[in-house]
Amino acid sequence: MTYRRWFVVGAAVAVVGALLAAFAIFYGNFSPRGYVQDRYNRAASRDIGGQAVAYTSTKTPSQVAKEVTDAWQPADQYVDGSGVYLRYDDDSVVILPIAAGSVILLERLTTAYPRYHSTVGSHWGWGRGSTVRGGGPGAGK
């Protein structure tokens, strides 16, 4: 009888685990891109070509940036009067002010870096989690 009880408990735990995994897969955010897509309003009229996909928010750029960075820590971040520039491993999230809040631009890093180089060139590092200084001996000194 003891083995049967453990079997029932194990089966129940497995079912709950499978339900939680399915929920996470269908409703989870696995990237900064997914986070923005799930939380902000799509604004196709503000897209930049085929590379930068636009979303909007009624919140200020600093409020949106706080929400995004609280959920997904960027590899690099630059803030100036023109907006907030977040660099992730493969993506960028650029948050610019508009009259009614913010426009949030999602773009692959390979096209975002050349587009915003004049603003973030000396601030964003390049590569996965790297910094401008690199990573050799004595890095960061």
C-alpha cells in the first residue's frame, strides 16, 4: 500500500509540473523582444523599414526602460536626452520619447548598432555581454 501511495503522489506532481511547463511555454516571455511584444501596443506605422519593429506606450521612456530592465537585464545601456538605448545579446530595445509617451523599437543588434552608432558607439560594447574594453588580462583597469 505504501508504494501505491507514492505512485499516486508522484503522478500528481508530474501532472502539475507538466501543466506549469505548458503554461510557461505558451504564456512566458523568453526574451526582451517577447517581453515588449506582450506588454506594449504594436505601432506598425512607426516601424523603420523592415528592421525596427515599433511599439508604443503612454509611459515615459525612463518608465518603460525601468520595466524592461527589471524583467531583462541588458548587456549595455545608454541614456541621453534623445532616449534610452538597451543592448542585449542579439537584440536592441530603443525607447524614444513621443508626444503621448514612448515609441519602443525592437531591432536585431546587427542593424541597430550601425543605425545608432553615432549615439551609442562609444558606450555600447560589442558582442555577447562584452564591454568596450574587452576581456583580456587587466581588463577593467
